[in-house]
Amino acid sequence: MRPLLFALSLLLLAGCTVIPVNVDYRPGYDFSQIGRYYWQPPQSEPQLTSVYTSELVSDRVARAIEAEFLAQGILRSDSQDQAELLVSYRIGIEKRVELDAFMGLEGSYSLHRGGLGLGFLGTRSQEYREATLVIDLRDPKDQRLLWRGMAERRLRLFDKPEQYDVFITETVAAILKRYPPSQ
């Protein structure tokens, strides 16, 4: 029974991935005054053709950001003049290569000499795509960057739109969990 519980625990932990997030912000800025935001047009850059560079994904990211801000009591403004923040985001996609080196024990024995050694057996490479989601928050008065949060995640292809929703919502939530910054 214990081995079965241990195996189930490992499976559950494997599903709980921690999303690494990097944040930078303008020290000394009073983030407590922010109650309304306004969307800046998305900043698009040439990138690889992918399911992650579609309008469907852009809509999901925007909905996830809006939901996180609403949960923090920050409301969307219809006018840039009434907003304390300008919000924009970018999605970048890069090809990456992962290299795994294999090492192993080798041994031999003869009448004169014997030995055991650690040897390099080879490498394996795997190509994959990684997405970077960057969320920028700017001052509407002078366009200065006030806060930037970003996360990188290995892309997966899903069968259902709901799976993309979960992937994107988790990523946005991990980033905006670090807003406002604790100074």
C-alpha cells in the first residue's frame, strides 16, 4: 500500500510545476495609488509561426490579466486619461535545444589488472520551443516603465482549448502574483 501512495504522491507533485518568474520595478514608486488601468496596443514582433502566436492566445492572455487585476481590485478604464497604469504584454517564442549527457560505469578484469571507471557514454539532444510572456506596466503620463514581470515556459501542444486556457491562466497568475512589488 505504501509504494502505491508514494507513486501517487510523486505524480501529484509532478503536476504542480513552479513557474519561474522574474520581476523588475521602479523603486520608490507608490503602487498603492493604482486603481485603474488602460490597455496599450499589443507590441508584436516577428516570431515563429505557432499556435501560441494567434488571436486566440492573445485573447486568453488579455482575459487572464483582466481577471487577475479584478481580483486585486484594479479596474479597467475606457480612457487613458482616467488610468493610473498602461498595460501591455508580449509573447516571444524561441527554439531551444536540450542536451543530456549520459555517463555510466565501465569495468574490466584480467589476470594482471582490473578496474572500474566512470565513463562518458554520449549525448542526446532534443529540440523544443519556449515561450516568454512579458507583462509591462507603464505610467500613463510619461510612458515610463514602472513594473515588468516575465515568465518562460516550455511550450506544449494541447488537444482542447480549455487546456490552453489553463496553461495561459497559470502563467499570467504566476507573474501577477508578484504585483504589486513588496518594497
